Amino acid sequence: MTNRSRALRTSTILWWGAGLIVVAAAAAVLLLTTLGGGSPQDSARLDALRTAANVVVGTGGAAALLLAARRQRSAELDLEQKDHDATQRRITEMYGKAADQLGADKAPVRFAGLYALERLAQEHPLQRQTIVNLLCAYLRMPFDESAGETQVRKAAQRILTVHLHPAEDGGDAWFWPAIDLDLTGAELFDFSLKYCRARSAVFAKARFFGETTFRGAAFETKADFTGATYAVPPDFTGTVFPPGASAPG
């Protein structure tokens, strides 16, 4: 878990307690010297001792408060850790179930896996790159068109398109920034990254079927189209490539 506040350590409490005792003892000696030594009367000494005792009691109360604060913070941290662990287990279970669904024989089950992954990535930003990696790996796998797989793959492509397209005002909560795509050797159908943004994208040896457009897309650090083939001439109008990169020939 990140950015967690630390609880007071036991050693810290002990040092504080020892310091408070020393302060209390010094205060008692000072009070006895100043109030009890100036007059032989017993009443003055008794008052001084009472005052010193009150100081000792007060310092003990302060130490007790520090110890109670430590216990309270420890309990809070334990609860935070339990919540964090439960969340991580839930994410792992959802991810594993969705990944299993992608390997199912029936297309509707694979659709369900795709949308479960999309929802998981939307709700947990730290998992987005991992889930995009899984979607890319799925698109790189060979497939059987007779099993309705083309439509499932188009759905996976649409998920990437939707979440790599920033809103014009920059406030779109659906946008996933700083994403890397690796679609090396993938077979893509009617693929579109129109006006999308990605940190890097590798399409080396990818095969594009149907209409393909990268119009207005922008790649920040890398764009590799080496050996890619197109059934229809692609649209790279306004595509922004990173420094040193060249547009596909």
C-alpha cells in the first residue's frame, strides 16, 4: 500500500515516557526547592509535594494518551491493509475470470470477458496497461473465422479505440493515457485509431484487412509499422510520429 501514515513505534512511546518522567522528576525537585525550602512550615512542603504529584500524574496521562493514539493508529492501519488486500484479491479474481472467458469456445462468453476487462481497467487505472497487454496478446493470436471470432476481435479493437481517444477538453474520464500497444503480427479488421493517442505502438508484420485509418493519431515515443501489410491503402492523414520515426512507406 502506498502513502500510508506510520503508527507511533513502541520505542518512540518508551522514549517519550522516559522523557516525561525525567521532566516530572525535575519539576518535583524544582518545586520542592523553591516552595518547600524557603519555610520550615510543613504546609508549604505539603503543597509543593501535591503540585509535584499533579505534574507526575499529568505526565503519566500524556504518556497514556500517546499509547492510546498508537494503538488507534495501528488498528486503522490494520484495517486499511485488510481493505487493500481484499481489493487486490478481488481484482485478481476478476482478471483471472475474464482472461479465462477469452479462451472460451463460445463467442458470447468471449465478449463477456472483453467487457469485464474493460470495466476492470476503467475502475482501476493501475491495471490498465496490464489489461491492454492482454487485449493485444489476444489480437496477436491466430483464430478461426468460422467461430465468430472476427466480431469478437473487432470488439477488442473498439475498446482500444474508445479508450485511446481523448476528449477535446481533456476531461474525458474514459481516456486511458500513456498506453503502449504491441500488435506485432496481429490480424486486424477495419482497424481505427482515428485521433487516438498512445505512448508507443508496434504494428510490425501486422496484417490489416478492410479499411484502416490512423488519421490524426499521435504516437509519443515509438511507432513501428515494419513489414505491415494492408488490404486497402491506409489513411495516415495528420498522423503524428515521434521524433526520428518515419511514416510507413
